[in-house]
Amino acid sequence: MLSHLVYDDDGILYANLRMDDQSVVLRSENDGGHWETLLYVSELDNSQSYYTLKSFRNELWLCGREGRILVIDQSGNLLRQLETGALYFRDLEFIDEDNLILEASRKILRSEDGGRSWEVIYGESGGQVIGFDNPDNGLMIQTRNSCPVDYAHSNDLIASTRNGGVDWQGPEETTTNFRYQYVQSQRLEAGRYLLLLRNELLEIREN
């Protein structure tokens, strides 16, 4: 199954082809008109991860097994392996070269040293990061409570932080299943985002 298309800063397109016991990372220099195999890798987590492939400053970051992130260059050479201590990756966001936000199963982790070390900044209940403007200011969809019995049901709100995720504040009023409808977000400018849900597009602004 082909998934996770990303461009690097040079306009090179990469894709991840998932198979049963390994993955193939493909590379294209003409927007997908022709593909070449960059590398075969059996260390990718193909089953429990939402994200597998990200690009940052012409490096590819790949979601590995057992909480490991593999960083490779444009030629497929392994540059480094990063241990996160987390499982079931959901998303990875680059704020800048040093500051990264990692969503794992019911946890949000932060690194201030380029991924060499990680700390949990949110682990009380389910959460989905919308985005960070800088290392201090960010938004997330926060789940106050959920009941995954017969079907997914959650009461969610949009919370903000101004100290890098140490504290989160949000309204008392919640929205039903907001997090389950969330698909992705796009930062327009500081404090202003577009949110894509399953059946609608929302613009939100931080007050």
C-alpha cells in the first residue's frame, strides 16, 4: 500500500510503500512521473503508526519499531537513530531544528535537542496537536473524557499553551467527537489555523 507522500526542500518527492514484513521508501525527481527505490527497511512500524515519513531540511524521518525514529539523507543513508521511549506514533511536528513535538498513544512528548531526548508534556487523556507557532505557544484538541465501548465517543475542546506544553488552558464547554472527526491542520499565520474535519473546513484563531 502506497502512503505518506512528502516533498523535501529541494522539491524531491518521497513515498512509503508498505508491505507485510518491510517497507520501501521511493524517490521521484519529477513529481511522481518516475520512481526509484531509495531503500528497503524492515525497521518501520507498519501496523500501529499513523505517520511513517516526514521531511525536515532535506532529511527524512521515518517511524521505526519500539519507539525508534530513523533519520536518513536524500541518498538513503542512515544518519542517526533516535530513541523516544514511546510507542504507537501518531504524528511528528517540527517547530524548529531543536524543538519537536511527538504524538504517541495517549501522550504528547517534546524534544528540545533535536530528538536526542524526550519528555512527556501531556499524558492525562487523549490529545491531538493542532500546531505550534514557536516553542512556547501551541494549540491542541484535548479530550476531557471518552467512552470507547460500542463506538468511539469523546468530549473534546481546543486548548492552548504558552509555556511549551507544561500547562494547557481551554473552555469548559466541549464538543462531541471533535478529535475523531479531525483529519489535519494547516498553519496560516501565528495563532491562525485551518482545520480539516471529515465533512467541513474550519478556521480557528487563538484569542
